[in-house]
Amino acid sequence: MRYCCRQYTGKSVDLDELTNVVVQFFREENFKVHALKMGRRFFVQARKGGMYRPVLSNDHAFTMAIEGEPSDFKILLGVSPWHDMPEPSAAEPFFSNPISAFTEVKESIWSYELEHNLWHYIENQIELGLQ
């Protein structure tokens, strides 16, 4: 599976604040993070740094796309190539055709654990009421 998608309805969530807490989550885990807002669309990428990352051609990042309204939105989470300077044109495929935007990667316990922790964190924040 290239990405995971979850739909949330009837929650009245401030999507700007949701994006901010996701960015904070990754920063607390010592990731390099950037985010881009395009109207009611949000794009977040996070990757571990290190001098060997480019040498090993492992230039992938956890990528999240959030789209919708406060009471009806979806979150897509997966792995994709890192974009150094994210622009709306770089993020558009994640909203228009996500299957082609996310990269299929081999499973690893580390990425599975991080994804599980991130979903748990996001859903706790939503239930606590990001308004």
C-alpha cells in the first residue's frame, strides 16, 4: 500500500492547528519538517537528517496531505520523495492523484511504529478538540 487515508466528519477541527501539531510532533522526534498551505489544503513533509542520507539515495520523507473543511476532512499519510522547496505545484499530485504521488517502500518496523504513533497522536488531538 502506498498511503493510508482516513476521513473525519462531524469533528469541527481547526485544520491550521492540526497541521501545526503534526509539525510539532515531527520536530519533537528530531525530523526536518516543512509545511505548505494552499487554501483548505495542507501539505507536510518530515525526514530524518544526516550526512549519509543523500549519499544512500534515501531521499524519502513521511508526507501528509490534509484536505477539506473543519467538519469534513481527510488525511493522507505515506512516503514520498522529499521536496526541498515545496510549492503548490509540487504538492498538487498528492490531492489530485495520490496513488502516483506516494512511493511504495519496503516495510520496516521503525516506519510502521512511527506511523502508528503519529495516527494515535493525531486522533487524540482531534478528540481533544482542535478548535
